[in-house]
Amino acid sequence: MLVKEITVSLQSGYVLVSGTRERLNNPGKTDQLDFRLDQGVSNGQLAASISNAQLDGTPIEQNRLDHWNQALANRIASFGQKHPNSTLQSVVIMPSAVTLT
């Protein structure tokens, strides 16, 4: 999926993400993609999940969200394996900043 013109809006406790997605079968057409990204800590590693995803205002099917969340978890786990001596204690998302401890 080709997403561009990404906008990230920090909220209290989560991140709102939006962007323009170019259609694979018709590159001249685009769709508006919006979703919520929650972040936290699981077993000392970053955990993240996408929810409330919409494409042009239409909710995206749960099975697609499950696939995205699994891909996201796999990438985070892969990054964690490259830094085995690191431990994440907390993630705090505020409108002004994201703090990882």
C-alpha cells in the first residue's frame, strides 16, 4: 500500500494518523486513510495496535486490521531482537510529545 501525505496528531494516550493512499489498480485515484494507533509496553518491548481504521470514511474490515496489527507486531519484535539488552518501561503519549522510558 502506498500511503503519502501522512499527518500524525498526538492525543492524550494515543495517536491519530491520516494519509492519502494511492490505489494499486488505478494509480490516478487516491483514498483517504485514517486510523488510531495505541502504543504501550508488553514484556519490556514496544506494543502497538491499529484500530478505528477507515478508508474514505468507511470502516476497514476487522480481518484486515488483524493482518496489519500482526505485521506491526512482527516488525516490532524484529527490532527488539536487534537490541536484546534494551527494556522499555513505559510509553506516554501527550498532545505535545511521546515519551519512551
